[in-house]
Amino acid sequence: MTSPKRLLNAWGLHPRKRLGQNFLADPSIADTIVSRAALLPEDIVFEIGAGLGALTIPIARAVKKVYAVEKDHGIADLLKTELLASKLSNVRIMEEDVLKIDIGERIDADGGKIIVVGNLPYNVSSQILVKLIASRKTIHRAILMFQEEFAQRLTAVEGGRDYGRLSVMLRYCSDIRTITSVRAAAFHPKPRIDSRVIEIRFLDTPQYLATDEAFLFSVIKAAFGKRRKTLKNALSNSTLPIDPATILTALESSGIDPSRRAETLTVQEFVALSDRLLEVERIEVS
Ligand code: SAM
């Protein structure tokens, strides 16, 4: 691996903070990620934010095909040259914004599911995760690198400050585990904090299945929208089109104290509340 600093200098490019460009500069970390990800020769990988190819190249050597999305055209041109030099022909570079791609439609997975890999740009990590959850029918698992503080929020359990909307959404539809930690010094330019690689295995069926998943996710969003307030107040003062009396009835009849806060609810309780809200709504309308 040529050092990112040297490569960028040779091409007259500069890391763009706005695009979260902290490039992996330690090839041993890339190798660790690829081996712990247990990729197979028949796998189809969708890589988000390929950058200079620190992960793209070792992944392409291990799998059948890589779809590598990179928004920065200058970086994508550099990556194409690096791939040619590596004699790899199984990588398709997509010079696009990942947030605008319909993953299910654009990736040919030979009828199977894809594996998503990425050292994600920090500023759009949440949006990308929400998108992956929505597209999970076509995704087997995702191996993603995040800044440590963000990773803590994803793996947090109920009762703590880190537990939030994404922790609950991921717990609802996946098994999640840490693969490895990566120190800040392994990147160029060096970020402020360390990173962590996480594997998200999407479940075929959630353990606690909500009647209406989109509604469940909007209840979770509303509850954490005002996380310092009680659930009753947070939900009543949200964009949910449900009146406060109905919210109170649903909370009480699902056995959830209305004075609790969102961060204390388990996934099972969120599902029970969301289903109950739908039922009570229906009863009150009819
Ligand atoms: N994978 C490379 C590595 O590990 O060295 C680069 C990782 S860097 C943290 C994130 C990369 O994502 C950058 O190359 C950046 O240009 C790209 N990127 C940022 N926002 C993007 C977006 N919305 N869609 C696609 N790529 C994006």
C-alpha cells in the first residue's frame, strides 16, 4: 500500500474534511478487517466510500465482485489507476453519492444478498445506516468502521446516555458485534478520536416483530427526539399524528410508566408500544 499522503501529493489532491476523508494508512489494519470479515470467494461486496482503495484492493482479492462507491471524482480517478496497477478487474467504481443510490436496484447480487463494507464518512454515518436498514432485504451483513463515540452509540444497551434511536433500530433488526478497534494514528489525516469496526448481521425476522415497522421507527424517532422529557411528553410533542390522550392510554395499557424516558425502553417495549398505539388509534377512530 502506497502511503495516502504520498499518493495524494503525487496527484495534487488534498483530503476534504467535508467528505470525511481520513484515509486508512496502515495495511495491517485493512488485512485484519478483511480476514475478520470472513469474506468468501463467491461474495458480492458493496463498498461505501472507497477512497484510495485501502479496503477495496484487499477485498477485491478475496471476493467475486466489488461495487465501490466514491463521491469524490478526483479520488475515484486515482483509485482507478491504483486498481489497474493492482491488476484487479472485478471492481466497478460508482462515482456517486451513496445516499442517492438504490442499493437493491443497482447491485447485481446473482439473486443472493450482498455484503456492505465501508470506512464511513463521519458526517453521513447516521444517514447511511438508516438507508442500510431500509435496504436490508438485499443485505446479508455490513462491516463498517465508525468513529469510536458513534460506535458506542450503536452498540449501547438501554439505560445509558449512549442508547438512542440507531441503537434501538439496529437491535430490532440485527445482531451487532465489534470486530476490531483502530487507533487514530492509523489514518491520514489523523482524526481526533479512534475508530471501531462493527459487524451488523441483519436478521431474516426480528425477534420482536412490529406490526408496522415504519410506524415503529417513527415512534422511536419521536421518543428520542426529546430524550430528556418523559415518554408521554416526548411523544405528545412530536410529529406523530396521535393525540396525547391516546398516547397515555397506549403507554399505560402496554405496561409502560408514562413518566419513563426513551432511553430506558427495551426493543421489546418499543415494539409493544408501537403496536398498542396502532391498536388504540384504531379503536378510537372506529
Ligand atoms: N475507504 C477508504 C479508507 O478506508 O481509506 C476511505 C475512507 S474515508 C473515511 C471516506 C470516503 O468516503 C472518502 O473517500 C469520501 O470521499 C467518501 N465519501 C464521503 N461521502 C460520500 C458519499 N455521500 N457517497 C460516497 N462516498 C462518500
